[in-house]
Amino acid sequence: MHADDQVGEGVPAELAAFLRNAVDGRPVKIVPSVCGCDGGVFFLLVNASGAERECSVCGSRAFLADSEECWNEESWEDDEPGGDAAA
């Protein structure tokens, strides 16, 4: 972990390690995610352009970190994001 990393209480160590490896050495702040419906389990859509979460309870979607700024229609079509369930 980078000396400036911040990992919130309740974040699984495996998820923190995965996200840490995805940012090429930059400091990160990782906190638990909760949907507006109070759901806390998500499917993650990740590609080279960014990441988005989809609530497993209500299906609502939200971009993670600065992914919305990087998102464009072509990047999702070309990269075909994969899905992983995360708690």
C-alpha cells in the first residue's frame, strides 16, 4: 500500500488490494459503498476507461471515482467490461 492510502473501516482486504493494484501506484481512498436503497452488494463493471457499480438489489448504477469523466460510449463497446460481484 502507498503511504498516503486511506482504507475505510469495513472494506474487505481483498477488495482494497485489488483496487490498489488498479491505480498504478497513485494514492487512493477506499471506503465502503452503499446504494440509495441501502443495498451493499454490487456488480462491478471495469475496463481501461473506468469503473461502474450496479446494485444487486435495485439495479441502479453509479460511476466510481473519476470514471464518469473518462467514460465514453466507444470505450465500453471496445473494452467489453467484465463483471465481478463485490460486497
